[in-house]
Amino acid sequence: QSPSPPDYIARLNPEQRAAVEALDGPLLVLAGAGTGKTRVLTTRFAHLLMTGRAKPWEVLSVTFTNKASREMRERVSAILGRPVEGLWLGTFHALCARMLRRHAALVGLQTNFTILDADDQLRLLKQVMEAARIDAKRWPPQGTMGVIQRWKDRGLTPERVTAAEDTDWAGGAARGLYRDYQRRLVELNAADFGDLLLHVTEILRTHPDVLAEYHRGFRYILVDEYQDTNLVQYLWLRLLAQSHKNICCVGDDDQSIYSWRGAEIENILRFEKDFAGAKIVRLESNYRSTAPILAAASGLIAHNTGRLGKTLRSGLANAEGERVHVVSLWDSEEEARMVGSRIEEARRNGTSLAEIAVLVRAGFQTRAFEERMIALGIPYRVVGGAKFYERAEIRDAMAYLRVLNQPADDLAFERIVNTPKRGLGDTAMRAMQAIAREQRLPLSSAAQIMVEGSDTLRGKARSALTELMHGFARWRAALDSEGHVVVAATLLDESGYTDMWKQDRSPEAPGRLENLKELLRAMAEFQTLAGFLDHVALVMDNDADPDAARVSLMTLHAAKGLEFDMVFLPGWEEGLFPSQRSLDEGGEKALEEERRLAYVGITRARRVAVISHAANRRIYANWTNSIPSRFIDELPEDHIQRAGAAAQERARMINAPSVFAGGGLMARRPRVIEPGAWEVKERPSAGGFTAGERVFHQKFGYGRILRVDDDKLDIAFEKSGEKRLLDRFVEKA
Ligand code: ATP
Ligand code: MG
């Protein structure tokens, strides 16, 4: 034992040091947020190299994101004082892709196999289902994909899916479809994302020689964010660690937030069972957050049952600090203003923008804060996703709105003419462009000519274009009387655009639909369509100095493992956070996962945490009132500081039965209704329609009126489901 340890070890507390120095044998570090788990892992890596126990390529390290991998590489290099090369460091998927390329032949693939994206996967599965004559209407391919992915998450190849594991999806055909789908993938020399882990695990299971080679190669294994591994990832780790058992996993059961992607918290319990004699180290000092922040987070998570349980105290020399702020605001706009001005104030007081984050529950929520940052000239970035107005579905919707406003906008017209697909492919477009060129007209005028006179276009394409052009005429005519928000909602529905995403079962689709709703809310903040379009054009054009420090905007999920001096946690309202989906599911389980997410959020903050909620939020052009999140009530009162109660009081008074009845679209009429529902009234519409009446619509066919709201009707169509339409587009049947 050297009397003075190297300073990278001297910087650790005794428990951390024990976790770093116990290099051999299985080790589980189970500890709360900010206790230095990631630091222990990084230091352990450096220590393995410094002591000569392992060469850089003999350590296999798994992180949850690519960003975390980069950081680990940098920190290890910093400790070693030189760059490190040849590491097996990455996410599960990245590491498995690399391994699979080496052994592709063992599962019938070639080294240069393609990794399919979600679209390609689905297209392939559709073909497989068609060939098997499975009714895709009854059993949507997306559902089948879900079943297959869950099997893959659990390490089940088609052969391993026993009758007991089978489901009655597709009338019991799912297992066969899975087998056919895997065969087709091999024929195409392709693998989907789930295959990366599945194939490698299968190879390790069935080829002892390959496994032995990796056992010789990887002498040490390091795993961060262990609580979010799924079963196949666990099996993969167990196989690789089997012989030397030098595996160190760090995690926190209170931060398990990916059960929806198959993560299994039970893997923590399995570890102790499978690796008999595993050392368990608990770290109890938090070095990230001030005492009040820590106390607030601990008080909140204490409401979860079934925790492994742990102590967490502050390890900071000076842990004093501001209490967690809980700010009640009148409405969502005031909330965005509050966040903006507090960021400006912090900046004036010397906080770097890189040390500030705004963490939201759902992606669409970044919009309001982005606009505020732009208005104030605060550089920002959206981590783990695109900026709001750069998201594909928003660009599509904006293109529709641009054509609505300005028919000669060719770029916009080109973008939407065949989105969603309506049979206006290359041939139709070439014909349209030819007319436009010859007659020096914008594309939309050329389209009009094709619809009215020329016979260049026939059949389905012709009727699709006719319908689109009639649609635009109708929507444009309605702008003055109905207002741009209602027309935009109608347009997105009637053009089939919203439906395109409703029918899409990819995991991103619900988020895209939420973004579209958010777009309508954004429009409602402007008096005219043109005013809104100008605003967005300016917003898009505003890109500050690329090297400037930036505020980070991201979802709570994307914030795992990160830390900032100042963290804003807006939108803590029932139905938003906890999410409506978790409330609808009703179970404690879903709610506990939301609570863990709240715990992750608060524990990202070093010095300042600001939780907020608004009493009123826009639903399209109307306002609804929202209730503060139950998580706010669960925070220990001693550690929080409330502000803005006056606004709350005001909200309570005004929400007494409708003093605000009537008024135009822009009027604020707070009212208790379900989030996401439309505000409704039960009296005949302007056009004399009443609920229960049977009606006819050109595109959607026959239906019955469910609700009447002024001149807007909610109609259940017999063929096309529920829609909201203006009554002037509907006839009595
Ligand atoms: P999370 O659960 O959020 O992933 P974690 O347990 O991985 O957190 P780290 O990110 O490793 O925690 O550490 C939190 C912060 O505390 C970091 O800024 C780290 O540098 C610091 N830290 C960790 N251990 C010590 C220590 N012994 N002395 C001083 N600072 C420390
Ligand atoms: Mg960490």
C-alpha cells in the first residue's frame, strides 16, 4: 500500500474509494443521484489502466448515451494525461453493432449488413404480413412490430418463443410472422435495432469459442445507469462477465425511467443472485446539490413504495442554499416570461448560460420557452431533438399554412402536394412543373389548370388534386370569418395530414401530434395568419454565434446523468406532469415512474431549482384551467419557497362559473375541462345544427353530431371517425 494514493483517488470519499479499488469480482454500486456513481466508474476505468491491470481495449464500458461515452473518454484521458484509443466504450447498441460486424456470418449476415431504420422495418414487416395473408386492418403492422420488439427486448429469438410466451395477437400468428420477418432480414443482409443485441447474445450463447475469445479480451466490465437495462442487455452482460466476473454496475432504482422501453428494475435483484458474493457498495453523500434541493427530492421520492431504500445526505462543504422555488403563475405565457427573466437575471449575476437548463415532460413544451429565448436574445439549444419549428411535422404544417396565405409559395406547395401521399407522384409533378414553366405561373395555378381543363392528369391523381385545390379554396374563404386557428385545425384534419400521424404507430407519432396541437396554440397568440408566419420566419432566422454558451432545453428523459447550476422545471400540472397517459392507466406503477422522473429532474440542479405551474393553459384557441401537480403537494414544505400565490387566488375567483361567457375566440375563458378536450356548449350552432343530428360532409361522408360549440361541430363519422368541423362545411343529411 502506497502511503499517499494518487490524487485522482485522494479526491474520493472512503466509500467511493472502496468502489474504485475493489477491482476484482462483481460489484454493484447502488446509490442516489449525484453521489458520484459515474465518477466512480470513470475513476475505476482510469485506475485499471494506471495500475496496469488492463490495457485500454481490455475494458468494456457501457453508457446510456453517446454523449456520456464521449464524456467518459474525455475524463479518463484527463486522469491519464494522454488521449486513450481503441476503447470498447459506447452504448449497448453501438457496442453490439461493432461485435456483430465481426461475427455476422454466424447469424447468416455479411459484415457489411445494413441497420434498418423504423420506416424500413415497418415496410418489411408489412410485406411479410401480406404474404401471410394477415388482415392489416385488424392487426396493424405497428402492433405486430411491438410484439416482436418486446420479444427481442427479452432475448427471445423466434425459436425461443415458447407457446407459453406466445400472444394471441394476429390470431396466434405472431410467432410465425416473427420467424418470417427475421428470415427476410437475413435475405436482405439487414438487421433492425433490436437485432443488434439479440444476434450478439444468441451468438455468445451458442458459440462457446466466440464467448471464450471475448472472455479473454474483456477482462473488466463497467456499466453506468444499470437500472435502465432490459433483459436482453442483462443477458449479454452476464454472458460476457461469466468467466472472470469482473463486472461493476452502477445505478439508482429511484431513477429507473425507461420501463416503457422494456427496462427491468429486477435486473438489480438478479445481479445479486447471479453473481454470488457480489460486493454491494452504497454511496450516501451527494456532491451535486444543496441541502434544500436534496431534501425536496428525497421527500418527493419517499412517496414511492417498493424502493430498495437508501440514505442521501449532502456531502458538500457548504450545502446551504436557496430553497426549491415553487412558482404559481396565471398562465403559460406568464410562465415562459418568468423563466426568461430569471435566466436574464442569473446571466447578469454571472451564471454561464451553459449552466442553465429547462427540463420539460414532453417535447412539445419546449416551444413556449424557445420563443421566449428568441425574444430575449438568449442563445439556446434543444438537446436530444430538433428545435420546435425545425421538426418535420411542424415544417409540413407550416408549408400548408404558407400555401394558404400565399398560393404562389412554390416551395411550400411542393412540400405538401403529396404529403400525406395522395398519388401525386413524380409524373404528376413533372406535368405540373411543365405547365408552370410554359405559362410562367406558380405551381398552384398550374395545379388549378390541371384540375379544371387539361387532361394531363387522370383517375385517382386527378381527384386527389381536385380535392386538395377545392380544400384550399374553402379554407382560404373561411379565414376571415372563422379565424386562422380554426381554419388551420380544419385544414390539418381535412387534408388528411393529422390522420397520417394518427395512423402511424411509431413511438414518435404521439409526440408529433402533440407538436401539431402546440402549433395551433402558438398561432392563437397572433391576430392573423400572416402575422404568425412572419413571426416564425424571423424565429427561424435567428441563429446566434455558434460558439456562444447556450441554455439547454430538453425532456426529463434526456437529462439523466447531467447536472446544471440552475434548473427550471415548468408545467408541473396534473395531466401534463404526471402525464395524462400515466393518469389514464390508473395504476400506481405508471405514477411511480412519473415520480421517479420528477426526482431525476430536481436532482439535476446544483444550486437553484425552480418548479412552476400555470393556472391556465391554452387548448387551441381557448383557455382551460389546470390543477397543480400532485408532486408539488408532495414536496416537503420546509424546503420549498412559494411565489406567485396571488395569481392562484385570482384564478380561483375567476373560475367561479362563467363570468366570461361569450366573447370571441381570443377571449380568455378559463373553465375546468379535461386537458385535451374541446371547450363545448350545448345550444344550436350558428347554422342551426343540434347535437344528435345526422349530417353529411363531402370528404368524410355521413355522421352524427356529438357536440355543438358555436359554429363548430364535433361529429362522429361512420367511416372516418371523430372530427371537428365548421358547420358551414356540413349539410344536414
Ligand atoms: P446521477 O445519479 O445523477 O447519474 P452520479 O451518482 O452519477 O449522479 P456524478 O455525476 O458522478 O453522480 O457526480 C455528481 C457530482 O458530484 C459531479 O459533479 C462530481 O464531479 C461530484 N463528485 C462526486 N464525488 C465527489 C467527491 N468525492 N468530492 C467532490 N465532488 C464529487
Ligand atoms: Mg451518473
